[in-house]
Amino acid sequence: MKRSLILWLALVHAGPSLAVDEAAVGIKVHRQSGVNFVTGGTGDEAQAFAEIAARYPVHVRFTVGGAPVAEKGVHFRVLDVKGDALVEADAGGPLFYVNPPSGRWTFEATWNGQTLAQTKDLTGRRYLEVSFDFKSD
């Protein structure tokens, strides 16, 4: 686990020069409103997500009581300042990487009747880490 985190941090901070193509690591790229995103990250797929992290400036993690969400079921939205959805999709696991343009975005996640939201500014080549920790029943 610690080794994976170190690798992930190295890839994130290395920038696009070390980025690999999603298809090369078996991850499907989705597109809405001209924005690319990927979702998943369970099991062996976690390593593949580490390899593509540099291609996405926003990294979202979903947990329940601190443990990664293992199943599908988180509904995720990226909203602009007017409240319009740029991206709206069901997450395929604990990770959701998205590539919106610079601006102020509200990230909203709903799981098991709980909705959590965070508003953040994305500027330039900055990376954002957004975490949503849901309460277990």
C-alpha cells in the first residue's frame, strides 16, 4: 500500500511527460461536455489508475468510514458556478479522475442517500485531491 502511494505521488508530481495512455493500461475513457473522465480503481486496476493520474488534474476518492468504496453506487457530478452539470455519472469504484477546464467547480457525490459536496478552484497546472467519506449504516 505504501509503495503504491509513493508511486502514485511520483507520477502525479512528474507531470504529463510520464503519463501513459489509458487504453494501454486497460481503462475506458468517458467523455461528457467535452471533458474526459475515468472511474474505477478497485483491485488490480488501482495500479493502472496510478499510471494515468498525471493526465487528470482532479482526483476524487470515495470512502465509507475511511475504507474505499468497493462497489458501484456513488453518483458523481461536477457542477459549474451556475449549478449546471458538466459531468454526471455513476462511479465504477473508489476513484474518479476528471479533466475539467480551469475554473470554480462544485464536486458532488451521492451514496446510499447521503449527498456530500465540495467547491474548489482549479487553476493552471494545479492538481486537486477531493475526498468524500460517507458514513456507513
